[in-house]
Amino acid sequence: MKIILDRPRCEGHGLCEEAAPHLMHLDDDGELVIDVETVEGADADAAKAAARVCPVAALKLA
């Protein structure tokens, strides 16, 4: 499964980072950085949680 970020939509709330800190983080400018693009198993569950909590639906999984 691949994590897809709609960068223009992301507002840097950081809820996704809280849900999956080992997969993504906000940089010093508040921009989301995806550390691991392809996930499976427990990481896929964390990526799903991160996508669910995003208030602007900037994350998708494919």
C-alpha cells in the first residue's frame, strides 16, 4: 500500500504525525514529510489511522 499526500491540501495540523510518527513528520516549516511511502502490516494500519484523522483529507492510500 502506498501513502499519497495531496500537498496543496495539507494544512500542517500534525494529527497524522501523531497517529503514525514512524511514517511521517512535519518539518521545521510545518510541511508534511512522508518518511515511508510503501507500507504493509502494522505500518499499513498506522497509515490508515493517519489518513482517517486528517481534517482536510490530504492523505490517501492506494
